[in-house]
Amino acid sequence: MSLKNKATLFLVATPIGNLNEMTTRAVDVLKNVQVIACEDTRNTLKLLTHFDIHTRMISYHNFNEEESSEGIIKLMEEGKDVALVSDAGYPLLSDPGYHLVNRVIEEDYNIVTVSGPNAALNALVASGLKTNHYLFYGFLNAKSAKARKELEELRYFPYTLIFYEAPHRIEKTLKLCLEVLGERRACLARELTKLHEEYHRGNLSELCELSDLKGEMVLLIEGYEKEEEEIDQEELFKEIGELIEEGHKTKEAVGQIAKEHGLSKNALYNDYLKHNNKE
Ligand code: SAM
């Protein structure tokens, strides 16, 4: 790793439930930095105690991001390496840290990521929904009218959608998703990496029937699928026939109609010949 001879901010992912998922690298980094900036010192203390880490902690949360970023930059000016952790998973992903990372980039200090668990990705790979392209949305707005607007903007998005949601809002959110996005395949992944990890896979309307959902959860919904245009073969043959009547050669006419409808020229040509032989 080529780092500048300056202080480093380590972005350290921590377990989302199962402490065995703490990496040895994460433990080493948290032991060796001078300061750990965390969301909730009481929460992080439990993690540090479990791994026998005694590094000094300072708090860094959403409502004091700007102020505490400046405090952290001062520590880095003194040459101190800092690790940023959140309560679970990656910092910055639906968690604080964005402001700090940008300040550290501005001040040209090093930034290093220490990999680890993330609820969205765990849920995605087990969901059975498409993984080649996806959108991590995080939390929808807590106000229904705003959440509805957000969903309306996502309605025609063609890739798997990933949302975080709180248990007390999930039933309402599922109903809203069904209303705005329409029936789609979906998956609700609960309590990942924990004792009661479970996946509810089905259509949105089936997930809407679930009740008493507790714990931490990720909601994944399949992206918008364009309905294949129903093409009437008789209509295609008629269009080809009209072009031939106008003086085009059969192959030319088939080629033009295939292009217009986004079809395979060879397949259409064969179908057209078969159709004409039948007549
Ligand atoms: N930074 C975290 C990450 O990288 O996954 C996410 C933090 S966000 C404040 C917390 C939300 O993540 C929860 O409300 C839930 O939607 C999701 N989450 C976190 N841990 C989870 C788990 N073990 N199982 C399911 N969802 C989880």
C-alpha cells in the first residue's frame, strides 16, 4: 500500500450481529490507531471490550458531523491515525462519516478501508434477485408522502432495489411499495448473521401479509421489467408484403421490418418463407 507520510483515516467495517465476523485486520487497526471515532461510545465499548482493545474513543454522529470532523482533522494534523467505525457494518452506508471523509480528502491525508460485513450485500446475494446491477437506496423517508415520491422516482429503475427499514415501519413500507411499484418479486432479509436470520421471499403482496416483523431488516425488490412488446406475426407478414408490393426484394423487405421491430432478420425470413409455403 503506498501511503503518504501523513496521518491515516481508517474506515473500519464492524459486525452486523455476529462478532465472529470481526476481521483480524479490523482488530489490529483498532488496536494500533491513536483514536477511534464512533457513533455511540457505549455500543463500541462492547466491541472493544470483547476484542481486548483499549484505544481512546471519541464520538462522531450525524448531528455533530461538521464540528467533530474538525476535531478529527486537528488530531490528524498532530500526526494521529484515526479509525472511524459505526454501530454496525460500514461507516458512511446509512451511517455517519461522509462529511469527515470529504474533509480528510480536502486536507490530503490518507484514507484506508478495512473490509467487513454489510447488511445490504449479505441480503442481496441471498435474495434470489438479480445481482448484476442493483441500487442501494438505504432508508426511505420516514414521512409517507416523501417516501411515496422517492418510490415514484424509482418506479422505472430496472435494477434490484435495496432498502433498509425499521421494524415499526416495515408493514407500512411494504404496502406503499406494492401501491407505487406494483406487484414484483421481493425479499425481506431479517436478523442477518444472527441466531434468527431468515429470508421471506415472494411477491410484494405476499410479503404484505406478514405481520409482527421484528429485528433488523433489509427489503429488496426486483427492478422494473419492461413488458415485451407483443408482436403480431400476421401484422409483420403484412408489412413485409406491402414493401414487396412497393418493389422491394423479399430479403430487403424482411430486413427492414426486422430492424424496425428489433427482431432477428434470419428468423423472420425463415418464418416468412414457411408462412408463404403454407398458403
Ligand atoms: N452501516 C450499516 C451497514 O453497512 O449495513 C447499516 C447501518 S443502518 C443505520 C442500520 C440498518 O441496517 C438497519 O435498520 C437494517 O435495515 C440494516 N441492518 C443492519 N444490521 C442488520 C442485520 N443484522 N440484519 C438485517 N438488517 C440489518
